[in-house]
Amino acid sequence: MPEANLYIDRIELAPYLTPAECRAAGFADCRELISALKEGRARPEDSPGLAPDKRYALSLALRAQEILPPVQSLELPRPVAPELYEINEPDAAAPVLVTGNSEFTLTVLTALLSFTVSPFFLLLVDCRGDTADMAMIYRSFTPQRLDQSLEAQSLKDRVSHRRLIIPGVLAPLKEELAGYLPGWEIVPGPICAAELPLFMGEKWQPPAGV
């Protein structure tokens, strides 16, 4: 059975690198550094101009094929309970990641989140078990269902901010979601989960000793 598309080819590195960082790594510009990283001619850990957390996040993005678990591409959805998961004992300031209630999505995200000690809330919205890309196609991720999940988990009372990070494939729904949920900021994240450590920046801290 074929594997699901995890959009590894959609990972972007350029938005997270500055010209000064690329020059400090010994390259004329960031395009050259990115090519060298992707081709294995350079390694993040050998780039002293990068902060340790950025080197770690880059290494995860470059090893996406290795760190993301393969999941099967199935014709029928595989729903799990639309619950709120607490990762690394989150407090009220912890970021909130929002996605659909697919078993495969949960498998991929929990595997990725094992590479950080940073706290997160992970909110699974009832999309009938569709993955985020299929939820976009079938319109199963709706403002109403997101609102229901926020209410069911009393998220307003659990966080001190009003920022929700949605998968990048759901970015076209940003304005619709924000219009239905006044007071909440809807922030599209990356399309591939392995880019999330770069996207989160200092809010994604590696385990001790890494």
C-alpha cells in the first residue's frame, strides 16, 4: 500500500536564514548554503553563525524522511477522539497547535513533538478523521467545528493568549476562521510538519544534551 504524502518536498529553509548567518557559515549567500545543506556538503552543526536551537531545527528539517514516521495512504479516514493533548506539561503561555483528528496526523505530530522539551497544546478538531489536506478538499475543517473544539476543551480558560497555529495546507481558510472566531489570531504554520521546529524558533527547544 502506498505511503501518505507528508509534503517533505514543501519544506522551506530560506525564510529562517539571514544573509549574515549564511556568510558566517562560509557561503556567499543563503541560496548557496541551502544547496550545500540539502546536498550534504554542509551540516548545520558545522555552521557557527547559527544559534544552537536553529542548528537543531535545521537538522530535523533536513532529516525529515528519517524522523517522520511513514504512514499509509488509505481511502477511508481513520478518526481518533477530537481531544486536547498536553505536550511537555504546558502552562497558559504554551503555543496551541490545531489540526484534524486523523490517526495518521496524530502519529506524525506526536513523533515530531518527541524531539522537543518545549510545552505545547495540540488540539484535534473533529474533521471526521480526515488529514489536514483531505479536510481542505472535503471542507471537513470548518469554523464551526473549530469553535466547538475550543468550547469543548475550555481553551479560553486554559491559555493566556489567543493564537492558534493551523497547518499550512489550511492557510486558505485563515480569513474565514478568523471572521468566525473574533478575538482569536489564526496563524498558518508550515505545510510539512518537519518544518515546524524552524517555524517555532526559540519556542522549540531541544532535549538536554542534544
